[in-house]
Amino acid sequence: MKNITVQQVIDIAKEWIQNKYADRPDFIGAHLVGSLHHMPLDSVFPTYRDVDIAIILDSIEEQDIDDTNYKGLIIEAILVPSHRYTDGEQLLGDACNASVFAAKHSILFDPKKQLEPIVKKVQQEYNKTQWVTARRDEMFKGAENAFEALTNAQSTQEAIFAIGELNMNLIATLTIVHLAPLTHRRNMLQLKQLVDSPEEQSIFEELHHLLGSENFTKKTATAFLAQTIEAFDYAVSVHKTPVPFDHKLDTCVRPYLVLGTTEMFNEDGYRESIFWIALFLMISCAAIQADGDDAAKAKYLPLAGKLMQDMGIVNEEELKERVVFAGQLLAKVKTLSDDVIENSPVINY
């Protein structure tokens, strides 16, 4: 599928929702979650990206994922309990969804008109200091939790996941105070375009050091991607045992890994792509550890050790140094985000 517009993608997504969820008695509504909500309707949508949708149901208490491939689109539907959508103030303080409801074309279905007043409230007050601060605080709390997980990590795998989560939440903390929508795959590349002051640029480089991505080059990032694709393909073929984030171990997600990373490479985002590639490698290695044969384990599992080496964490002493650095960076990001909120010309009381 080529040259499909955002509007056409939205129409296909609505058709899928109509067929699978809209007639259910527990269906409250649906809205976009990912990049679509801030893209112009007539812009071209690269179909290697996934289409993120929230499906609101009043019959569930915990979030779940429904991944599928529909008419050439990778659809990741997040099944969300309806109690998260009680009023506008609740959504204004929601770091992940506030920017969605502030957009003009994010609501896909609202049969009970429950979302309409929420959208109006969010669009009116999105830039207010109290709500920007609340959203920042949510992401910063996530960073603090990730830092705690890093300090208590009992294995290399746990340490890598914790560093990745910490990096992601710190980036989100700074993204929010710039009033930009959150993203996962392109989070560092987007932040690279948002930072402008010397202080912000310095902290951006420190975020690279935290992740261990500062020394990756075109050559090393390209090789890392090729190794990860190979590990991913094998992991998909043997995966049976549940592992963290294993909803991404699906053949329909492969283009998102391959072409989504290539997209970042084409924007000189070699260093900024490492978080995305590393995520897939660690998920794949976890599946291979659980379900792979001995030959595959011997071939692919050392890639995780090579990643640690490239990240600059090859022994316990270096990991301890990274933990100390992470704690210092945590404090710096909090101070910087406070300064941006206080001095931004577009955040108001």
C-alpha cells in the first residue's frame, strides 16, 4: 500500500473498530493515540508505522493490547478501562493522552458523547501551567521509578530495561514542557529538534550518555540493526513463553523495526535510533532465552552482552558509575523542566 493519506488511514481504522468493537455493549468510544493525531489529514502516512488506537471499554479494569494487521496497516489497539475518562481535568493531567485530546481529529468514535466535553475542556486549558506541570510530574515520577529499578537491578537484562525506561521518561519529561506530543520510537529524534538553549543541548548529550548511544556511528548503528533483525526473525519463529513487551514479536511488526529505523537513519538519527533497536534486541533475546535451541542461544544471546559493551557497561563498577550519573541527570532534568515551564511564552496561568 503506497501513498495512503492520514485521512484514509483513519477511515480504515474506523472500519476495523466498527467491525470488531463498535457493536459491543461495553464499547464507550475510541481515539487515536500515536502520531496520527498531530499529522495533517492530507499528509502521506508511511505504512511501516503502526496505527495506535485506544479502545475504551467499561467492562475491563486493566489495560490490554490487541495487535493486528488490517488492510495493510499495523494496528496496535490499546484496550483501556472507561474510568480513565471521567472528566476533562483527569485527561488534562494525563501525560500520554492530553496532547491527543488537544488535537483536532483524534476522536474516532464517541457514541455516548462521553468524550465530547472532555475534548472541549482539554483544548481550552492544555497550555495552563498547572496542567503542564501535572503532566511533567507524571513522567518524572516514571523516571524516578525507573531509577529505583536501575539501582535494584539483579541482572544485566534488568539493568538495560531500566536504563531504557529511565531514558524514555526523562525525554518525555522534557518533551511535555515543550508542549509536544509524546512518541516512543522517535523520542530522542524529536527532542533533538526541540532543544535550543546550550543547557538543553548539554542535557540532550547526557541523555545519550545515559543510554550509552553517544558513540554509535552510521556504521555501528547499521550493523546493530542487521543483527537485531536477524535475532527478531528467529525469536518470532520460536516464541511461545511470555516475555516483557512480547506483543511486538509479530511478523506484522517487522516493517516497523526495519523501515521505522531506516527512516531515522535517513534523518541522520543513527544515535537517536539506538533506543528503538535495543528494545527489539532485548525482547528478542528474552524470547530466545526462553524458547530457542542451544545453537540459537549461543549465536544470539551474546548480542546482549555486545550491546552492554557498546553502551559502556562491561562490569559492575561501570554499572555503578552509570547509576550515579543517572541520579545526577535525574536532578538536572527536573530543574531544567521547572525552568522551561516558568519561562515559556506559550505556557500560561
